[in-house]
Amino acid sequence: MPSASTKAGATTASADTRLFPGAPGYRRTSLALFAAGLATFALLYSTQALLPAISAEFGATASAASWTVSAATGALALCVLPLSALSERFGRRAMMTASLSVAVAVALLVPFAPNLTSLIVLRAVQGAALAGLPASAMAYLAEEVRPRALIAAIGLFVAGNSIGGMSGRLVTGWASQLWGWRAGLAAVGLTSLACAIAFRALLPKARHFTPGTLDPKALASTVRSHLADPLLMRLYVIGALFMTVFGAVYTAIGYRLVEAPFSLPQGVIGSIFLVYLVGTVSSAAAGRLVGRLGRRGALYLAVTTTAAGLLLSLADALAPVLAGLVLITAGFFAGHAVASSSVSHTAKTGRAQASALYQSAYYLGSSAGGTLGAVAFHAGGWAGTVLIGLVSVLGVVSVTLYGSLSARTAARRLRLAAACN
């Protein structure tokens, strides 16, 4: 029977075979997952910049057209947990390949949708397919990359998400202006096809994946324990509320800017999403904010920034509207970074399921925000959409304050108990 030292040595040797910067396969892995992240977000939000054109094509209201976004994000939210469990059995690489392949195949059909209903159905299928990517990608990196290099590798995947979300809207906006919204969606589909081919060609086979068994009872037990954790539940709600603001604003902003007094062309409206670059900076700065202000302090700063941006965007001049979008985007990404990192910090077991639940809440918030923001815009103009955002921001403040009070109450009880003993 092997000794403990022999086992430790074997473990160390095994750990040394994982990827690190400069090692064969590390660059390929990083580039492959960057391509996957880019395709994921380009596809997921491909119709968002095109909503005014889709409304005009089908004679649909803003709230009806918004379902082309909400159906995709909602389906992703519902499917991310079961598909992350399937990846435990069939492998991360296989799950990511299947997810991206199905999503791209649907993307090539989307431009030919004959009516709004079929477009929404296709988008829902696309969102469900994409659900297999985020959790599987994080798990793949955690298994195949050394811990010290993990943050950089995940950072490149997240950068792909951000750039994909931005570039997808840029491509669809300008292609739509030149050749129509169907051409815009076709351009994103073809770009994502190229990303999928690059992903499959570059991603090395997994060397450290151990297949597990699908145990629905164990999964349900883990999920129940996370949902019973008050702190995790508050973080899930905060993530959902932040994304409600973001989804509402970026679903309705196209309708506002295409109307008077702005009357911007579709390509320029698509270029508005360059504001996402601000979010890349603010999410990277979230760690420093937490170090200086603490998690709750960083959240308060994020919601204050978001609220200021919402109020500033009420102006009828383009410059303050753009400044408002910058503040909203910076506040959202900072708040999202703080909340999502806090989930991994809080969950002591079942971290993959804890993260999947956060992603579910996050994308449900996106679906709710997109639909509510469009309905509010249809009913009350941009002021209605801003009201949805401010109510959501107030919800984040309320949940964070409740957490602060709960922590103080718990600390006071511990001191009383210690004094009595």
C-alpha cells in the first residue's frame, strides 16, 4: 500500500502537468476559450441592437420585440444548472463543443425566420444551447490550468465575453444599416461559425477530467443547501437586480436614440455599445475597491454610480445620455464583479453549483429587465425605463442594508453569548 508521502508526491507530480504560461497548450487553451467567449455573447445578445428594425419589420411593439433577447437569456438561465451537471458526466470539452455547435447552427437559421414568433422560438433554442458553455469553461480551466495562472486564463475568457457582447452589437448595427437586420444577424452567425471552428481546432483534449456520475439527489441536496444560505441568496438577488437595470437600459436605448430629438442611424446606435469597454475597466478595478471599501462599501459605490447614470440619462441631449450610459455600465460591471466573486468566496462546498445558481439569477434578471424595460418604454417613454432601473437599484440597496443589519445582529448575539459564558 503506498505511503502518504508517496501519494503526496504523486499528487504534486500530477499538479505539475497542468498548464501554465509558456507551457505547450496554454496559449492554445486561452485563445480557444477567448473565441468561445466571444461567440457566446455575440450570439446571446445579437438582436438587442436591432430591436427597432425588428419592430418595424414585423409591426411589433418594443415589449414584443424584446422577447428576442429575453427568450435567449431566460432559456440560458433555466438550462445552465442541468447542463453544468451533464458536463460532470460527459466532459467539459464535449459539452462546450456541442453547445457552441448547436448555437451556431441555429444562428445560421435565425436570419430566415418568417415571423416574430419563429424568431423568438429560435432565439430560445439558441440560449438553451449556449447554457452549456459558461460553467463548463470555468470548470475546464480550473482542472487544466495551474492555480497561479487560473485568474489570467479566466480573465481572457471573460474578456471574450465582453468583447463579444460589444462587437456583436457593432457588427449587427452597421450591417443592418447597410443591408437590413437579417444581414446583421447573418454576419454574427458567420463570425460565430469562425469562432467555433477556431475553438474546436485550438482547444487541447482534457487531461485532468475525471467523469462523475449523475446523481440527481446529490445535486438537489447541494442546490437546496445553497438556496437555504441567506448570504448566497442575497448575492443571487443582487446579481439579478443589477442585471435587471442593465437589461432594461440596453434593450430600450435603441428605441430612444432612433426617435427624435436624436434620430440616430442604426450603425451609430450599434456603436453606442463601445461603452462596454468602460465595464471591462470597472470590473477589473472591483478587486481594488473591495480592498479599500469592503464588499458592502463597493456595492454601495456601484449602485450610487448606476443611479447617477440613470438620472443623467434623462436629459434630451446626446452628451449627457452617453455620460449616463458610461456611469450605468461602470456601476453595473463593478457590482456584478463584486457579487459574483463573493459567491465563490462564500460557498464552501459545491462551488460549481453555487456559481451556476448565480448565473441563473443573473440571466433571469437580464430577461426580466429586457421585458420590463421595453414595456415601461412603451408605456412611459425613457422615463419609464429609468424608473424600472431606479427601483432595481433601490432593491440592491435594501438587500445590502439588510445584510449589514443581519451581520451586526449576529455579531451582537455572539458577544452576548460569550459574555454569558
